[in-house]
Amino acid sequence: MANTQRTLLPLLRNASVNLSLFFAVILSGCGTLGTGSGWPIQTYPNACASSMIPFQPGCLYRSDVEGGFKYQGEFAACRQSVANYTNALKSYGNCSDEKLKAIFDNLLKQVPSTFDCYVRYFENRKAGDPSSECPPIDVPKFYSSHEADGLELDLGVPLCIRKSDGYSFAPKTTYQLDDCRNQVKIFMGRAFLARSMNASSAQEQYDTYLRNLKRVLDAKSNDAISKFNCIAERRRYC
């Protein structure tokens, strides 16, 4: 397993959430607006750090916007809030990409390194516990969205390599070492089929999760834009 370190190929990095922005809806198309001011603008300063996808701005859900915006300030504030929201979705997606990629890139170094340590341990013995010389790794916590699947428990790191509830399941025999080797190959994407019924490679998990997350974020962005346009056009049901 020497020289098996890999890094992930970025999928969502620098990708923008699809925004066919609604700002073509001009004031004259919204009927007569008053001059009310002081309407709150929703911001999302913690979109990148948050473990949750940002929520749509409250102006899209207020009961008093039924029948359309009544004031120019109300319209402008909600329009800016929706723009902030779509930008927050983009920020959340890019940050999720960066965080997950960094975790997987590190694991793609640690997993084969730990296994190679096991191999050296069993070079002159058929049984034993290598965990004292080759400590199992701690898998970093990644807070994935419950709306996007694709990631396995403990990011698919083989049980023989990682800590599990404080216990070590490092191979104790050369037979278990061979089984661990197969698990590591799957995680590294080097197995014959690169996938088993119970596990996916790091790259496959990364690609699948971020593809699903992008789909979710695009849908939320488009939904917010659609709701804003509906209210601005004074449609009855939004």
C-alpha cells in the first residue's frame, strides 16, 4: 500500500448557485408602492460557519405581503434580503466543499499510512495487536446537511483503521490484515470495482454528497426567487 496517498478532485469549488435572478421585476411592474421606510434587511453573516443550510428570509412568509408589496422600501428590503439569501447559499455550498475536501484529503493520507504501519508490524509475526504502535485514527466530524445524502458513517473510513467509541478494531492476525487491506482499497478507490455493497470510496462520497447538496441549494434559491416574483407581481397564492 506504499505511495497510495491521493487527493480529491474538487466538484463544487467556485461553482455558483444557479441564479436567474429575479431582479428584472421592476417597481413599475408591482403596482403603486408607497414610500414606507425602515424595513429590515435579512443578512447571513454565519452562512459559512453554520452547520445548517440558511433559511429563507422572513419577508417571503409574512402574512401582510399577501396581495403584493405596499411600500417601495418594503419591496427593496425584501429584494435585498433574497439577494443576501442566494449569496448565503453559495457561500454555504463553497464552504461545505472546502471543509469536506480538506477532511477527505487528510484521511487519504492517514488511512494508507496507518495500514502500512500494520503491514510492518506483521512482517515478523502472524498475530498480535498493532494498535499500540499504529494508533487508529480519529475521524473528524463533518456536519452534513440532512437534505443531501452520499456520506457514509464516519466518512467510510474502514473500521480496522479508525477509532470507534473509544475501541480499536485493528487487525489482530494476518488474515484480518488482508480483510483490512480490502477495506482500505475500497476507501482509496483502488478496489477492483471501486465499490462494495457496504462502502464507497472517499472520492465517490465527496462527489455524490456535493452533487446532491448543489441540487438542494439550487432548488432553495430558485424557490425563494419564485416566491419573491410571485409577491412582486401581486399574484394571489405565493
